[in-house]
Amino acid sequence: MDIHTRIAQRLRELRDARGYSLEALAERSGVSRSNISLIERGQSSPTAAVLDKLAVGLGVALASFFDDGTQVTEPPSPFIRAGDQPLWRDPASGYVRRRLSPPAPSPLQLVEVVFPAGQRGALDSAVHDADIHQQVWLIEGAMDLTVGEATWHLQAGDCLAMRLSQPIVFHNPTQQDARYLVALATLPFQPTRRTP
């Protein structure tokens, strides 16, 4: 299955699993009903920013759109060859995302990203219905990451940890592509209890 079909299928599965109509997801995500419908039918290639808004509306990590989904006839494999790792290119910034993790369920996911020189990408990343932690380890190049109000300048070998609870801006200020590893961990959601 190609990556655009996978995204369309996963969006439908995630929306159906939560019982959201197109209108409900549009209201929760800020993405128009017609755009969601086009994505689900495979007639539109969403940008990372649109996928991020949909992820926030669904209460999942953006990485959820690249999973194999739940409709399998045999147990998912704990192994995946490099040639079978799904690739996706963001139509807006041109960054390339490779899901490294095998399809077997895990609270940890690994993703490799190649971020083009001079490009910028902004994600809302304020997932309220999940506790998602992310670490970015820069392998090559340089990146500026703004998490909320703080900006971090990463060089090769640097690692930044964050919780996906506030906006994040990825910016490659250099003239060479940057390559980094993203490790995502989803913890069981613990709603905050308010004292009377």
C-alpha cells in the first residue's frame, strides 16, 4: 500500500474508532470538512501542518497516520526491513519522513527525518488527549527547534527532549540538508484532577 493510501485509511480508521463525524473532526481540528473528506478519499495530499491539526483533533501523535492500522489477518511483525519502511514527503516543506519502527504495537516509535536546507515547518503539537514525549537526535547538519517560547540550536550529535503539549517550529537555517532521528513515546493518558 502506498503512503497516501495508508494516510487516507488511517485517518478514516482513527476517526471511526472515536465515533467522530466529518463535522466533529473538522470542529476539533480546525481542518475543513471538505479537506478531511478529500484526504480520506486519497484525493488530497495533506501537509505535515494539516496532519498535525488532525492528530491533535483525534488526540493521537502525528506518527499514527503512518501506522499499518488495526485490520490485519496475522500478528504484526516485530521486524521491518529498510526497504519496507514507509517514506512520506511533506508537500509544503519537502521534508522526508521514514518510519523506522516495525508494525508490531509499541509505546515507542522511531522516525528518521531529512529536513531540506532553508526550510521551516510549524506544528501545533498540543495533543490534549495523550501524553506523548519526543526526543530529536541530530545526526547531520543543524536545526533550530522552537518549543513553545524556547529556541534550541542543535548541531550534529545534540539531542532535545520535549513533551508534545505546545507548538513546535522546525527550521533548518543552513544551506545543507539536516538528518535527525525522532523517538516518540506515548504514555497512558492521565487526566489532571482538579481539587474542589
